[in-house]
Amino acid sequence: MFELATWHGLAKLRLHTESTVCALEASTERLGDALRQFAATTCEVYLTYELPSEEAARGRRTAAKVKKMHDQTTTTEGGSSTAATERGKPTRLVKKFNLESYKPHSLGDYAMMIRLYGPTDGYSSQTVGTINRYFIHD
């Protein structure tokens, strides 16, 4: 937690100097080591599951998909349904800590971006695809 807080504090500074950016690079290396150690030791000891809200959302998506398949089958077969629906209590899926996702992977780019574009409070770090969704209308 200390490494995360240190990295976050350095990344969110409003005024950077070469020494603070170098400190951020060093903190990023220490954070990467700590995250890899956390994934290898702590995460292997605990079995974690998805949140109840995630389980419920997955259940709703599955129900909508089954209903859509049922509606398509009913329409194409003239009223008789052949879609097999699996109705049972949803089970919570096991979730593991994933260092290969985009967020932890992109931490190493912050120092270079601060050197190129300045402190992170002066621009948005959202991906371009997310921003375009709000401005492009079909």
C-alpha cells in the first residue's frame, strides 16, 4: 500500500522537476516489483470471487441472451421452441489478480508522458476510443 500511495502521490504532482520524474520512475520500478511479489505470494493464498453485483449482471446478460435465442427460434420455427435453456442458480466465478490488464501495464508510461505533456492534471488520460464514443453519433 505504501508503494501505491507513493507512486500515486508522485504521479499526481501539479509541478514536476527532473528529480520528481526520476523519483516517479524509481517508484514505478519498486511498485512493479511489489505488485509481482503480491501476485506470486498473497494472491495465490486467497481464493477470491466476483462481487454479487457482477454475478447478478452476468445472470441478467445470460437471461437476455437466452430470451433472444428463444424469440429467434420461436419466430423461425413457427411457434415451437427448440432452444435449450439452462435454468439454475448462478454461481460466482473465481477472479484472480491480473497484472496483464491495461492499467497495471500502463503505469510505466506515466513518467515519459509527464516529460512530453506535463503534469497529469492538464489533460485527460482516457483512451481515445472512450472519448470518441461521446462525440461520434451514428
